[in-house]
Amino acid sequence: MSDATQSQTNITVGLQYRGLLEKVILSTLTTLPCCVFLFINGIMLFTLRSKLVFRETPRYILLFNLLCADTMQMALSQLLYLLSISRTTLTYPLCGVLVMFAILTKEVSPLTLVVMSLERYVAVCYPLRHTTIITMRNTAVAIIAVWAFSSLNILTRVILLLDFPFEDLESLQMTDFCSSFIILRGPMSDLYDKGYIYFLFVSAGGAITCTYIGVMIAARSASTDKASARKARHTLLLHMVQLGLSLSSFMYNLFLVAVSKLVTRIVLVRINNVFYVFLIILPKCLSSLIYGLRDQTIRYALVYHLCCRLKLSVVTAKPEVSP
């Protein structure tokens, strides 16, 4: 009887050890790339504030706003992920604040891409009026409008939280890990969430597509700078790619909901790690990094700072001539 008990104890300890080892491995596999990408994004942010040309050019200011939102969203997502892996529970108010702020930063990205596309459209189609339309003041107003519109959406979500059955809770301490599934689980919240995602990306995609068509039409004009129009077309195509990358983070929850109906909870946790890396971490880093590396001015400054300000030079030694 004691042998059976000892054997059962060994099996239990072994399962606990395997579970702990799996958590450590999963946490490491997601935290390491996230830290690398946060470091790169941090260098990008520092680069965009290091020179006067970046601080006083509207498109670089808009890129800085986009990068800020993506970086904050990545950091919050990683925090919520680590809390779920470690099975750390929070209170409902704290979880609600983290989830809402993560949603806010996530929704700023596609709206900022629309403003950036409109800026490129004005630069090509109205080059003589570009400096009077796209001013520092108007850029600041556009950024404030983006955050205000996103905040209005968050306010709507908070109002929809009134459907949450708080009266049925024994305490405000959560019994499960913090996620939008737990906080925004009402039917009205789910319907609103899907409707807003469709509206946001149809509108953003339509706006960027219209600006691309407008630039193509303007490029055929004899008075338009062909090189500028070609660069603008490539930039707008890049904005479409960035919008697709932003869409992947919105589709993350929809994918998980669909997969959760087909697999067990253990398999779902493992699939969740794959989705998290490829739909949350990678898009939030690649979106702005690709844009930064494509711009020659940013690329030089970015590589300079990434190399810890070490200037690399190749010295060709001349062979000595013997006397």
C-alpha cells in the first residue's frame, strides 16, 4: 500500500515538474523575442527623437505615434500573457484597466496609418499646399483626434460592462487569469466588438485604397513629380501591409474562440503560444521596423544607435614596399 502511495506521489511530482518546466519554456520562448523587439522599438523611438528633422517633420511625428502605440500594446500583451502563464489572478478592476488600455493602444495603430496615408496623398496630389495643410499644429490635432476616437470606443466598452453580472460575484478577486474573454464576455460586448472591428478595418482599408488610387491618377499628370509619386505608391502599399499586420492582432481573439471549440484546454494553451508570437509580437515589431528601415534618413540613424554608436569603417592597408 505504501509502494502504491509512493508511486502515485512520484507521478504527481513528475506531472507538476513537467507542468512547471513547460511554463518556463513557454515563458522564455515568448519573453526573449518580445524583449528583443521592445529593445528595437525603444531604439526606434529614441532615434525619432534624436534629431530635429524627425521632431519637426509631420510624417516622422506620425510614425513616432504609431510606434508608441505598438510598443505599449506589445508590453501590455506580454504582461497579460505572463500573468496567464503563471496563473496569477488579479482583481476585476485592475484587470479591466489593463485590458482596456491594451485595446486602446491596439486601435490607435490602424487610425494612425490612415492619417499617414492622407499625408502622403496630400504630398503628391497637392505639393504646393502640402506645407500649409500638413503643419505641426494640424498633425498634433490629428494625433489627438485618433486617441480621442479610440478613447470614445473604450468608453463605449466600459458602458457595456454594466451587463457584467458583478452582483453574482462573491468578491472582486478573479478566479481565472485576466483576459478580454473574462471581462468582455457579455453578448452585447461581443456583438459590438465584432461590429467595431469590421467597421474599423473596412473604413481604414477603404481610405488607404482611395489614397493609393488618387496617387496613381495624379502620377499620370505631367505636372506631378514621377519619383515622388512612385515613392508615395510604395509607401501606401506598405501602409496596406501594416494595416494587415494590425488586423492580425485583432483576429487573435477570433482565432482563439474558433480553435477553443475544437481542441482541449491543454492543446489550446499551446496553440495560443503560436498565435501570440505570430499574431501579436511579430506584427507589432515588423510594422514600424520595416517602415523605418525603408526610409534612408531613419535607417542611417537607426543602424547607428543599434550599433551602440560605434562607427564601422573599413581601412584598406597599403602593402609596405621594401627598400
